Amino acid sequence: GQANLSWVPPGRYDIHEILDYYSSQIENLGIELHLGVEADLESINKYQPDAVIFATGVKYNIPDIPGIDGSLGSEIYLAEKILEGEYPIGKNVVVVGGSATGMETAIWAAEQGAISSEIAKFIAFYELLPKEELFKRWLRGNRKVTIIDMLPKLGMSIGRTTRGFLIGQIKKLGIISILNVQIKKFEGKTLIYEHGNETKTLENIDTFIIAAGVTPNDELFNKVKQTNPPYKIFKIGDCKKPRTMMEAIHEGFRTAYNLDK
Ligand SMILES: Cc1cc2nc3c(=O)[nH]c(=O)nc-3n(C[C@H](O)[C@H](O)[C@H](O)COP(=O)(O)OP(=O)(O)OC[C@H]3O[C@@H](n4cnc5c(N)ncnc54)[C@H](O)[C@@H]3O)c2cc1C
């Protein structure tokens, strides 16, 4: 699930250990794994299970704005698809949505193309670039990155410490924030929005990245529940309510621990 994405933004590599841990536990415990298969009511019933735990995560919100589907010629992708590395990003990037995923994706985009610490050390050692230039190129790539949001502040739903840390990075990386706006249309490389009573545009945008929040993906749970099945059903993690890995893992553990009780 999303754990495959959450380690991608800068400074989050430690999260990969969670994936490593669960991958090896799944193997050690001989848990049968079927990837690339979509479960539905029929396939679940075929197992004749005693209990089914739904951990189906989230659906990504796509606001109802003309052109957001790319039909007017804009290059538009979900943040999650960008972080999966499925699509390349251009030189001028606009991230729509300034909450956790939007902020982290903007930081990630700004850092793409920065020179690595190892190369920076080599350049410093042989004095191949002036110090200031080297520092700039080590800190970030050369993309222009803008975040746009309808709310008056970035990261309003994030905890205070994480928010302060992310905002500090956004400032340092020169990411532009345009807040308190209403987006009207995506048309080719142009974004049309309203700020106050004024209509404004952002031009020459190569890539739009949508990070407009998530909603629980609990349709399958509801469908199964409606059939009044002969087995126990549980809903855990983000498909109950989008939160963090801690709640998802804890609810998974607690549900499994209490299965026989
Ligand atoms: C960019 C990003 C950064 C994040 N950073 C953090 C962080 O720093 N710390 C933190 O705690 N959390 C973070 N999160 C959130 C965290 O990843 C989620 O809260 C957590 O992964 C939720 O786990 P879950 O198992 O409930 O759902 P998910 O991880 O969403 O997994 C759901 C899985 O169910 C599968 N699925 C859905 N329907 C079906 C079906 N019908 N049949 C078969 N499979 C199905 C999906 O393909 C998916 O693999 C981040 C998320 C993102 C996107």
C-alpha cells in the first residue's frame, strides 16, 4: 500500500525499514501473498473464510475542476503516481494541494536533480565550483516548484512540529506558495485561478501534480457487509479513516490478536 510511497520524500528513508520488516515476516511466517489481484465479493466468498479483515486503504480525491482530467491538454498526475516514479516531471511544476502529501511532493520535486553529497564533496575537494554555487546545487535541482491551495495556510492538518519542519524546508528550497485561491481551470500549460475578486494565471507549467487529499476506500467492505456474510468482517487502517501507519499497524495487530476471542 501507501507504505511504498511514504519513504520516497526526502528524509523519510527510515520508513523503508517497515517494508523490509513486514516483507521478511510475510516470508518467514509462510503467509500466502497474491499481488496484482483485485479482491471482490465473489473471490472472497470462494475462500469460505472465518473472518475477513479489510485494509483497503484510500481513494485519492480529484476535485471537480475543468481540465483536471487532462482533457484540455495539461500534463496532470496524482502525487502518488509521481512518487511511484511512473511519470517524469518537467522544469516548471505546480502542486495542487498544500497538506502533508502536497508539501512533501513539492520538496521532493525541488530536490530532484540536486547533486549528491558524494559528488558535492568531490567538487569541493577540487574546488570545481564557487562555494555558493556548489551549496545551491547540492541543496536543490533547478526546477521551479509552486504549491497552490484554497486554504489560507500550508499544512493546516499536520502536527505543529512536522509542519514547522516542512515549512522551513519549503522556504529554504525557494518553493512558492499561492494560498487562499479557487482554481477555475487547467488549460494546456496554464492554470486559471481566482484570488480575492481577481482572476489570475500561472503560465508555462510543464507538470501539474494533484495532492488533494484522500477518502476511505471502503466500498468493498460495505458491499460484503450488505450481504450479511456468514463470516466475521473487520475494517482497519486508512479504509476506516485515513490516518498514519501507526494506527493502521496497531488496528491490524489488535484485530488479529482478538480474532479467536
Ligand atoms: C506520500 C505519503 C507519505 C506518507 N507519510 C507517512 C509518514 O511519514 N508516516 C505515517 O505514519 N504515515 C504516512 N503516510 C500514510 C500511511 O502510508 C498510511 O496511513 C498507511 O499506509 C495506511 O495503511 P493501510 O494498510 O490502512 O492502507 P494502504 O497503505 O492504503 O494499503 C491499502 C492496500 O489495499 C489494496 N487494495 C485496495 N482495494 C483492494 C482490493 N479490492 N483488492 C486487493 N487489494 C486492494 C491497495 O492496493 C493497497 O495496497 C504517508 C502516505 C503517503 C501517500
